[in-house]
Amino acid sequence: MPDPDALVGAVRRARAAGGIRCAWWSPCPDNLSGTIARAATVSRLAEAARELDLVVVPE
């Protein structure tokens, strides 16, 4: 799971540079480490997706 604030910053920078980011792919549990995100992290990521009008694609 990405850091919610890092995701927001990355999407905003991409959009400011002319790139259009409209989807976020979300592996859970994390494919590399097998860890599961805390509920607070998932909740903040959902808020960020709403704020940025992103489609979340869960795995």
C-alpha cells in the first residue's frame, strides 16, 4: 500500500505536468511483502481517491 500523502502528491504532480491519472491499482495484501495495510491507511487512501476523483482497482 502506498503512503496516502505520497499518492496525493504524485497524482497532483502528474496532473500539473499534463499527465492524466484517473486510476489507482491497489494490491492487498502487498504482493512483495505479504503485509496487510492498517484500516486507517486504507481509509485515508479511500479519502484521497475521492478527493482526486480516482478509480480504485482492487486486486
